Amino acid sequence: MKRNIVVHSSKWFRRILVVVVIGGSFSLAMPSRALADTESCSANSESRQLDFWLGDWTVTYPGMPGSANSIVSLTLDKCLFTEMWDGGKGHSGENLFAYSSDDKDWHGMFADNQGRVHVFEGKVANGSAEFTGLSRGPDRKEVLNRIRVVRLGENKVEQSWEKSNDRGGTWTMEFKGEYSRKNH
């Protein structure tokens, strides 16, 4: 009887060991399989839709004496678009844009050296991008922001920033700049 218990326990131990080993190998293999199934940003056509904006730019806009500068580049294995801009007169900032393969949307964040931060969601297609996001004005009232980036040609891009105090009923142009590619 004692021998049967030992043999029977031994069989259960082996079964559990097999389950643990097989289960462990699946769990170890899962991350590599998940990575293999995820398409890299450099190969994902959705992630490449803002490529027209990559480059070193001179930016001009109505009423501006001189010009501003913008450099748009890729980081994080070509997943994150970063715009570093200098608007002149000590005003500068960085803007980040990325396509999320999880929710199939574009996301952006603008931050400047005057403490302003804006978060956006948007769509990009066929040489045109539009991002919207809520912020608060100095009076703490809600403001809807809309950013557009439109390809005008091989070496020209236009960016506009509009604001609405009535949830998109009417819009006021805050900025409209023309980007001209340097050294083309």
C-alpha cells in the first residue's frame, strides 16, 4: 500500500512537472512571439504618414520679423516624431507625435519654455494631419485647440493652430506658419 502511494504520488509529481515545464516554456516564448507579431514603426505605413514633415525648416508667418526654426526628427526606433522649434524672442518648445498601434490613433503633446502644455489626439492621412485637444485659458475656461499640418509640396509644409471657446462652433486663428525646407 505504501509503495502504491509513492508510485501514485510520483506520477502526479511528474505530471505537474511536465505542466510546469511546458507552461513555463510557453510563457517564456510568448514575449518573443508577441514582439515578432508587432510590426516595427519603421515598417508600419500608419506610423510613416507624418514623414513628409521630417527635416530642418525655416518657419515664417504673417507679421513676423525674420523667421523661426524647426527641426522635425524621429526617435524611439522611428516611432516618435519630435519637433524642436525656436520661435525667436526667447520662445521655444518641443512637440511630440506618435501613432498608437493599440488604439489606432495619433497622439501629440506640445510643451514650451513658458510652461504651456497641450495634449492632442488626431488623424493623419494623405499629407495632412489634424489634432484636437482641450486646454484651459487664463480664465480657467475650457478651450478647444486644433492643430493642422498640411504638406504644400516637396519642400513646403503649413502648420496652423486654431482655438475655439464654444467647443468648435467658431474658431480663431492663433498661428499659421509656412515651413520651408532648408538646404533643398
